[in-house]
Amino acid sequence: MGRLFALIVWIIPVLAVAAGARDWLPPVASEHGAGIDLMLRYLLVTAGGLLLVAHLALGYTLWRFGGKAGVTFRLATPRQERIWALVPIILMALIAEGGVFVLGLPVWANLYAAAPQDAMTVEITAEQFAWNVHYPGRDGRFGRTQASLFSFNNPLGLDRDDLAARDDIVLTGELHLPLNRPARIRLRSKDVLHSFFLPIQRLKQDVVPGMTIESWFVPTEGGDYEIACTELCGFGHYQMRGLLRVESQEAFDAWLAELPTFN
């Protein structure tokens, strides 16, 4: 029975790793997305390798000692205890921190460093259960907002007395970005915690009430994509979706010129 269990212990992780070895990640459509995918693949490979090693050791123990009639007991020496305590710690530190520092930090620095000078800034304000998208208009300046001015027709509380606000453009659930141009996304929340997620662009950022959080990326593939909220934010969380359309600069400019301004 010990050898039968050993075979089962060996076969299960092999099947699990074989099933997970396929390229299951969706297509990537951003400049930094390849770095995200590399980090994910690294974690999958190392976790799969550790699973195989652990089951190999467990299976060997069952194969070698599972059929014995009696049980023997032997204490480990202090030296053996130190070795078996330190080796897993060092191994896991190298695997985990190596992936974070070598692969993860460059991607993190790219996403949260200062955006390029030619980046286009868009403010996105989350609320239950919608994404409010705010473009600055022709003057390139965002108008002043006040929470006391929030209303159904003015979801961002734009101040009509502010000249900078008069050419601003506000949309709900629809974000357009030019292809191959850096896009700076400025995120806020009006109520509870949300999470802004562009799966194909590999961008995911929690939106925290009381905070303004910036990130930037370069969309590299044109098309229509989903904007999702990945933080449970209430009963209507399931319907908090939006559209991201990535198009040429010319098409973007033509679309923006046709939209009505705030005032």
C-alpha cells in the first residue's frame, strides 16, 4: 500500500503541472504587460517546481518506509535541525524576493514613476456603481470640483464658475485613449473602495476614498476592451463595468471634438 500511495503522490503533481503549463494568459495590449506576464510565469514555474519537489520527497518516504511492519524513532541532531530550518528559509527567500526585486520592481517603477511629458491625463472617479471619466478639454486644465456640487447631472461636482471647467468633458463608463501614447490615469473614489482593472492592459489599481492615485501605461493594441471593478463594492458590484476604446490619435481627436463640453 505504501508504494501505491507513493505512485499516487507522484502522479498528482505531474498532472497538475502539466495541466497548468499551457499558456493561459490572455493577449497583452500594453507596453509594460510583458513584464507582468514574465513575473506571473516565474511564480507559476517556481511554485510548480516546489510542488514537484515536495511530492517527490513525500512519495520517496512512502515508497521507502511505507511497507515496514514496525515504527522506528530517531531524534534529529542539533546540526540537522539547523540545516533543515535554514535551507527552506533561504530557498523561499531567494525564490520569493528574487522574483519581487529582479522582476517585479522594474515593472512597479515603470507604472508608478513620473509619466512622460507627452502623456495624456485622464481623471477617473469611481462610485457605486459606475466609472466617471473626466477629460480636461481644449485648455488642457481640469476644472475645480467640490463634493457639495455632486448631483445626478454633475457626478464630479464641477464648479460652473471656474473657467477651466467649462470645456471639460465628463463621460460615464466610457474611456477612449490614443494608440501608442502614454496615458496617465488619475483615480479617485466618491464612496467606498473600488479597484480599477484593465485585464488585457495588465493594469490593476485599488481606488481608495480620500486618496488620489496615479498610474500610467502605453496602450499598444487598438480595439475595445473591458473596464472592470475587482473590489466588492456593494450589491451592484457585478454591473460596474466600462468600455476602453484604444484608437489612433486622429480618430481620438475627432471623437473628442464631437463631444459636448460641461458648460
